[in-house]
Amino acid sequence: MVMKINNKMKVGILAALVILIGMFIFYQWYNRKLVVASAKEFSKEFDEIDKSWVLSKKEVTSDTKQLIDIIENTHPFFILEGETDNYKKAKAKFVAETSKSMTKEEFKVEVSKYLSSIEDAHTEIQWQVDKVLDVNWKYINNKLVILDDKNKLTGKIVTKINGVGIDKVFKSIDELFPAENYVAVADNYSVYSKYKEVLGYSGVECTKDIDVTVTNGASEENIQLKFLNGANSFSKNNEIYSKKIDQSTVYVKLGTCVINGDLGKVIEELELELKEGIKNVIIDVTDNPGGNSEACSKLLEAINVKPGSFGSIRRFSELAQKKYGFSKKSGYDSHDSSNDAVPNPNISLYVITNEETFSSAQWLATWVKDGKLGTIIGRPSKNMPSSYGDVLGFQLKNSKLKGQVSFTKWTRPDKSKDSERVLETDIYVDYSENPLDKALEVIASKKK
């Protein structure tokens, strides 16, 4: 017997199916929600466990010895300068302070203080930037000054953070982070004074709202600030592209020093524009963290500009051998610098820099400055023109702290300026000014 299904039954079956599907979707969504929530809680819990991770005295002293061995057997500082009095004091203090049980975070602080004694911004231990203050301020003329949304000075000078004097915060920053020149000191103060971890180390109570005391010279007031997620607060423009400003001027943004398709496209465009008679090339390396210096030399070659050569003292070590396969793990080799630069007389070259122009990007500015190949516009870099570099990564066995150490000292093309710690710009541009606009003003003035 075949059962007949009327319209009413069809509607009922359809409704039941809709309900069942809805229940299934809800079940999947609810369980996914629980899983996501559980993952977030686990991540939060893991972060707290990681920060409060207690190392035994044996584990701490073992990592201390491992780190000292890595640094002293790898860094060219010890070939060039030996164990200076400053280094000896830092090392002795490091050994003394780490001869006991402590948390991973406490050990990281002591490691940072030890490494900063070498004054090499390439050699460091990793800091987890979890929270930073939501504020725009800069250390200018020996004062931490709040800027407005257009980067103009407000006249509000920071004196305290939750009652702790700003000089105490600066002292902590000096202890924890290396500074190669006066630009680096100011940049360190501007950046690290926002870090929650650094503020906590300085004695600032960070479990409550942050009150910043400011003065304009006549009166004081408190400004309340909040912490932001650190991962989202230091985003930089790492793009590589070019654009034609007008018939005679091309602008190149080199946001990072890598050899890739974007760089290849820029080089092709530059070579084409050169044939069509461009007269001005602007290369912008603001906020460029460095990378492969060949990216910079290729840009110069594309406009028929020949830079000089950096000299080097490269140290061999077990760490370097492991990464690069060198035949030896001790000793060093050296190469002299050369300033045999050749400009393109038909091109006016402008390079835009700022405090964060670093490593290989700083090489570009140094090549141009030493070889008199063009004009440097903007603000000087926190990286010395002759500096350490070529980093090797390492991880400490017990604390699992990760860091990097230089194994090369690079010397600028112009040997007569090797002792200079800052590559000053030819044209200084204030924070509130646009350096590209300034470059275009200079170009326009030459046309008159």
C-alpha cells in the first residue's frame, strides 16, 4: 500500500527539515564559539604562565653562561675594542644579578641591560610588545612633548606617569636598550616610554588607568591614557613602488630592502624614465628597517649612479659557521672601504630619511652622503653610518629567550668620517612637515 502525501504533510515535513537544519547550524556555531573562547582563554593563560615562568638558579646561571659565550665569541666588538671597562662592569653585574632563581621576565631584563653595554642596536633580545600607551609624543630638546594629530607641538611637556617622574622612566630605558647616537637616545625615549613592560620596570603602576602629568610652564594637568594592543601600534609602510610626479621628477618609496617583483618593477620604470629624460629622482627610505643592501645599490645602478664601497670586519664563530657554512669558526677577515663613487651628472638625487631609517636603508643615505651623489632630506637616523650588522639568531636553552647578535662591523666609504656617530641631513624637516613636499620645493626652486 502506497501512502499518499498531501500538501499539508509536505509543509509539515519541510518545516521539520528546516528546524533540524537550524538546530544543526546552531550546534556547530555554539561549539565553535566555545572552542574560540577556550582558545582565547588558553592563549591568555599561556601568556601569563610564560611571563611568570620561574627558572631555577641552575637554569639561570646556565643561560647566563651560554649568552656570554655567544656574545664574546661572535660579536666583532671584542676584536676591535676588547673588553672595555664599561663592558666588564656590565658583565660582572649581569653574572651577579643572575646567580639566583628568577622569572623569565626578570631574566630578560638582566639580559637586556647586559647587551645594551655594547651599544649595538642590531644586538638585542626580543621584547614582546603586548601593550603600549595610546599617545603621540616625541622627545624633543630634552623634553617629552605631546604632539597633536598633525604632529605639531602642543606645548604640553610630560613630567610624570602615574606619579613616577619621567626621568626615572628615561633612566630605565637607558639601562635596557642600546643607543648608538643622540638620535637613538631621543627615539628610545619616545618609543619605549609607551611600553607597558618598561613602565612597570620603572615602578609605574600599570594595573589601573594611566594618568600622565603634563605642564605648559605655567600650570599642570593630568591626562588619562589607555593601553593599546602593541602588535597594531607600530605598523609601518613597507611598500615598494614608484610614481611620476611630473615630466622631470620620479618618486620611489622603498619601504623595506628586499629584492622582489615590486623592486624589479620600480627598476624597470626608472630605467625607462631615464631614457625619457627625467631630471630628478626622490628615494624615500623613511621607516625602512633595512634588509638586503643590494636592493639599494640596484636602485642607484638603475639611474646610472655608482656608490662607493663599505669596508667590513667579519668575525667567524660557531654560530656563523652553523648558519653560513664557513670553513672556520674563529678568527676574522677584513676588507677596506672605498669612496670611488660616480654620480650621474644628468640626475639630481634626493634621499628622504628619518629616525627609523635603519641598517641597509641607512647605507643608501651614507653612500649618497659620502659620495656626494645627492641631497639627504628629513631627519637623521638612530643607526650610525659605520655600525655593526649581519645578525645571527640564537635561543637560550632554558629560558627559551630569542635574540640576535651582529658578527660584522661595517665601515662607511669615507674613512675620514668613520668616527661620526650621526649622518646629519643636508635639509632638516620637522615632524609636522612633509619631507616629500620639502624635496619638491627644493626642486622647484632650482627651476627658477
